[in-house]
Amino acid sequence: MTTASQTSASVTGGEQDRSTRPVFGMPESFEVVASSAPEALAGIASVVCVPTFRRPDMLEATLRSLANQTGGHDFAVIVVENEGVERAGATRASALHAAGLFKGFVIVEPRQGNCKAYNAAWRCALTRFPALEQVLGIDDDEEAEPGWLDAFVTAARATPAELFGGSVTAVFADPSRAWLSAHPVFRSHYNISGPVPMLYSSANYLIRRSVLDRLGFPFLDESFDFTGGGDTDFFTRAKAAGFRFWWVQEAAQRETMPERRSTFDWINARGLRNGAISAAIERRQNPGPFGRLKVLVKSLALLAASVPRGLVLGLRTRSGLIGLYHGQVAIGRLMSEFGVANEQYRKPEKN
């Protein structure tokens, strides 16, 4: 990891909401198991958060990709272990930290749930890095391209947005399934750098501190822990608060797709889950009986439209499996009306 200093003024927007920093109001739920000296972290403006659960080998690959970043930016890493018993990820990360691969923290959030893990990482960043200007994120099944951090920081220096997303390319363990990269569950939402209406995934992001200061703790709603969607809900609230979004195609990551993710069962479950999440968030935005009716009508309209949309998608991708996606989303939305939610993250090691 290069450690040439990044000027604290390189990313603007961090000061505007310092008067409304989050009030935590509760003890920290996480344990710090490895940390760098405070003086080594005092001037750090960029902190990369890495949640992990029972994937120590993949976590090491993620951390090594961060160590290979180019551009000369000083940054730190927070690894948050979300498995509180065996702690294999924390053990591996602590050894790599001790060996000097990265500086920052290794923490353990023993309460399982991906939203809990993100909340712990962001809270750690806010409370341990006095010069913090932005948090970035990468998952433990992803590897950052060498120019990932530089692309994000460069974009953030030059643009007025507060939330930035980057591209993620699926890499299938079974190369014969690479055609699935055209499926919406494996594609990034955008492919051209510039302003976008909103982000939907926390797989690859840069978020200015001002957003966390404004939205407050807990940043992600922990009711989404096992269904997913806490990130989409967070971005939805950020948009409602007036924050702006930007896509950085060059801030690229690669995500490993094990064989189980190329099966019909997994892809179908993810489509149903995506539909349930979208409907749940819309019901939050439209409370009351009339709002619920509005969401239901939209779900029924999407179900009707899923037939022609699915035909177009299937023909374009030459895949009947991919063409099913719009129908799966619509059915997932309707299932959620009856309280049925697919908790794909209940057992993260099988996700």
C-alpha cells in the first residue's frame, strides 16, 4: 500500500454537516481486535470498509488488492468480522495487519447481519479517524482493480455529488456460465461515468462523511439484515435528503461468483428477493392504506408488463433464464404483500 499523503482538501463536502454529526446514544456493539497507532491514522481522509463472514481466503485476496492500489493516496482499512465465534476472518486480517499489509482496524461485530456489520464499520470510521472525509466499501468476495481508489478520489475531487458508485464485474468460477454476466442480478446498474438518479448497491461505493453525519446512526436499517436491501433503503433516504449521486465506471472491482450462484434456484431466489425489497421500500415511502394500495397496483402492473419485457430481455440476451427476471421481480413484490420475504443472508456462507 502506498502512503503518500492525500491533502484533506482533496474531497470537498465534508465540512457542511459537521454540526449534525450522528449521536450514537448506545455503547459500541463491536470489539476492536487489532489497530494501528492513533498517530498513524490522524490524517487519514479515506477509509475502506470490508465486511467479512467465513471467507478468510477470499478476504485475504480482497485486502491484497487494496494493498496494490495505485495513485499514491493515503488510506486506511476497517475489516469488520461478522462471525463472532470462530472469527476466521478476524484472525486472518489481524495477521495481515501485523505483517504491515494495511493500516487501520480489525473489529468484530458478533451480532450477525450485514446491516449491523456496515453500521459497525462506519461508526468505527467516524469515531477513530478525526480527518475522515469519506468511507469506501468492498465486499470480501471482491477484488479492487489497481486504479479503483484513485478513480473514486479523482471523481470526488471534481464533482459536486456526495455518493459515488463503481462497476463490479462478475467472474464465474465455472467459465461455461460466463454468459450469465448479462443477467440483471450480475450486472451493474450503470456503465457510463456521470450523474445518476440513485445508487442501489453497497458492493462498491464512496460516501462522503456529510451523508453519514446527516442521516444519523444507525445508518442502515437493521430490519434488512437478512433480506438485503438495507443499502437501497439508505440510498433512498439519502436521495430524499437532497444528496446527489455519481457513477464512476473506472472505479472497478471484480466479484467472484461460486458455482452455486449460477444455479436456477439461486438466481430465482435473488430475483424474488429484489422484488420484495423494492416493494418494501416503496411501502415505507407510501405509508397508510392508500399508499399500500398504490404499491400493490404498481406490482400488478409490473406483473402484466413482465411478459413483454421478459420476451424482449430474453431475445436480446438469447436466454430464456434471463428473460424470466422481470416476472420474478414482480412475483417477489406480490409475495411481499403477504409477508413472504426471502432471507438469502440468513446463512451468508450459502449466499
